[in-house]
Amino acid sequence: MELGKAMMVAGIGCRKGVMARDVRAAIETALEAHGLPKTALSALATGEMKRDEQAIFLAGRDLDLPVLVVSDDALQTVSSGTISQSEWSQAHAGTPSVSEASALAAAGKEAKLLGPRTVLGPVTCAIALGGGPK
């Protein structure tokens, strides 16, 4: 991943104990919804509260992508740019959408969501495109 280049990031939110295949399936579904290949992604991202969710990191390894863990402060900073609204996410993570906020924060400068998060079973995935690290 080259710093300063445009980044396309898949932000991930999930229920506790999901499987890596569930995370990969949500990523694939989100990419297909936007007509994008897997190779379009620069990284995966998730919030601090999901740091111990091994399925996200296994999916990153399977896809040969780094997983960026976004701080709670960074999630809250970009929350006004989210599209989806989850009461659970707001109450537990302080953001309306962990997947959307993670993607926005990790994609960097002037990041924009390509659309609302994709929900596939226990996993949400949002894709953001940014101009590079903030």
C-alpha cells in the first residue's frame, strides 16, 4: 500500500464470533454491488471494539490485505459521513455504522462511501474511496 495514493477500503462490522468465510462473503457481496473486483481494495478496516475478532484478520490474510484498526475517536470524527443508522452501533460503538465509519476513517483524506453498507448475515461491509491518509 503506497501512502499518499487513493485508497479503497472495505470497512467491516460484525457480530461476535463470526467466521472468516462470513467476512469474505460480505466483502465480495459489497464489491459486486459496486461492480468492483477484489483487487480494487487497498485494505480492510474495523473499529477498536473489533480488535479481537479474529475472523476479520483471517479474511485480511486470505485476501492479502492489511487490516487497519480505527480508534474510537477516529470513528466518531467521521460518523457524520455515514449513511446507515444502527441504534446498536450508536449505543455500543459511538457511531451509526462501524463498517461505514471504519471505511471512511481508514480511506483517509476526502474519503467518500460508494454507498450504504452491505448487510450479509452477521457481517456488514462498506466501501470507501479516499485520497490517501489524513
